[in-house]
Amino acid sequence: MFIPKRSKLMKNIPLVRPNAILILFISALFILGIDNQLLAQEYKIKTIVIDAGHGGKDGSTRGLYSTEKDVALKTALRLGKLIQDNLKDVKVIFTRQDDTFIPLYERIAIANNAKADLFISIHCNDMPVYGTRYISGYTRNKKGKKVPVYKTRYAKSTSTKGVETFVSGSGRVNEQDDAIKRENSSIFLEDNYKENYDGFNPDDPESAIILSLMKNTFRTQSLKLAKFVQDEYIQVGRINRGVQEKSLAVLARAGMPAILTEIGFISNPGEEDYMNSEAGQIEITNCLLKAIEAYKTSVEI
């Protein structure tokens, strides 16, 4: 297993609006040519990049006793070993192997620079915090009238569960759910995010469109891999939340099929226990391995 040295030079193409037309044109050319290219030469899955989501200062999402960044890392390392043990001809590269903060643009740059054949990002899902107002007592206003005193109790749903897998695609701003906003918010923890993601605004429709255009080349292959992953989860009885196309910054510039899989809800105590258990880890990583093997068989010539 190999993890490359981080490079300050791993910058992406700025997300400026004038690039949208050019990106669309280039993507169209790639889409038209990729099938012929695959048919013209022998194609094998040789390198897989496994990305453990978050890490370092980007790690506030947590359950009752564990954090998303730690569960994701544990799962990623186990999956990498499983791939090496079962797919001897495949090289595994990790974006991180410890509790380190890796900028989103650098994660996908590692895969692009290695000319990887697959990029798999592992995360845990979470439910947003909501506030409920309640009357904590009464007081009197300046006129002496008795009025209620309101306080807000903050909590999150602990019953939501299941697995879902994302690929980079189009999505309107009002369709960007909390999971996507949470994943993209990691951008703002980077020291030079304005330079690295020039023009990116998670609430701007044009930014979402540009991100999706940059991923169109490998859309079909990404969807195929994502479906294989969800199918394996279903086989072992997990709640299926489906495959979704969203504007995810970490996947947008991938020069290969790329997915982000949410292996369970860390906000759900039962799923938190499952993801941290030995049996759960074995089952999750076996599902991912089987999906990779199915995809590998389907595309290799």
C-alpha cells in the first residue's frame, strides 16, 4: 500500500464561470471517444484510490462515542488490505492513513496524478441538529402581565438509518441536502480555499453546474459502480437509500469513475455500534470488495 507525499502544487482548475462552456465541450469530446478507446485497447483495473473522509481539524461529525473521521479511516484501511489480499494485480493508494487533514482538491489530485482507475471515498452519514421551542416558565412583562418564557432544546434524529452512494452530477441548489452541504463545507477549512476553488459557492447554481460538467465524462461508469455498491448493501439487509447524483466537490474533478459512499448514520446509535464493531466492519468492507470485483469484471476487456 502506498500513500504519496502531499504537494502544494496539487491545484485544480479554478471554478470560474467562463470555463463552463469549455468544460462542457471537452466533456462531450471525452464522452464520445471513451467507448472507442476502451474497445481499442486492453483495459484493466490496476489502481484504486481509497479516500477516508474528513480527518484532522475536519472531524466534528460524531455519534455518541465515535467520530466519522475515525470510522471512515478504519473502514478505508480495512478495505485497502482486503483489496490487496484478494486482487493481487491491483495497487491501492490511500489519501490518508492517519488523522490528517487533506484538502478536497488534493484528495482527487492524488488519484489523478496516479492515473487511478477508481476513486472511492468513504463517509458516515449524520442527521442535522434541529431546535424545539418549549415553555420553561413564566414571568411578567413591564405591564405586569404574565407571559411565558421560551427556551430551545436542540437535538437530532437518532432513528434515521441506511446507506446511500453518491456520484458527481447535476443538482439544483435547493436540492442539495444536508449531507452534500456538509461534505462540501470541508472546502472552507482549507487555508487557501478561495484560490483552490476560485468562484466556488455551494449556494450558487452555476458552481453546482460547473462541478457536474467536469464529471460528465465518467458519469456512466460511476453510476455503475455505485449501483454495484448499493446492491451489495441490500444483499446483507441494509436499508437502501439509493444512488444519487449530487454536486460534490471531492468527486467533481476526478479523471476516473468515482463514488462517495455513506456506510451508515453515525447519529443512529444502532448503526454507530454496527460500524464500529468487528462484524460490521467485515460486512461493510466485504460489500465494497464484492462491488469492486463485479465492476472490474464488467469493464475489463
